Amino acid sequence: MLPGNSSRYARNLLLATRVLPTSGIVKKRLIDSGLLTLHGATLSGIWRKNTLHQALDPNFVIDADDVLYFAGELDTIEYVGEE
């Protein structure tokens, strides 16, 4: 987070999270994963094999080891990080 405990005052954050091979969203389309309908957070990009995908098609299929980038409010980002 931010140095000097200033993170507790941050409202908008960016979270990067890697999709584990055992995750329930592996091999699911974005539209079926529930990641496009999070309240307070937006899936802003996916890093896969040295390529950043930003214009995300709802039919994009999530793979293990994809890195998902979410932007949003602190409470929602904490929830996404726990998934």
C-alpha cells in the first residue's frame, strides 16, 4: 500500500491478482465469471504471456496464470483480493 499509513485514506486503488490453476474461473468466459459485474470495481486489463489486453471482450476466456487488473474503491478491492 502507500507509505506512512496514508493508504487508509486512499479511495481508488489498483489491484493485480494472478489466477491460480485451481481457481473456479479458469477456462470461463469473462461474461460467465462474474468479474464484469462487480459493484465498485472494474476489471481494467488482463496480462497474459507478455501482452496486456485492455479492450476486453465478454467472450475472452480466462486462463491459469493470467494477471487480472482491477480498479475501484477500497472496500470492493479488498473483497476481490479475498476471492
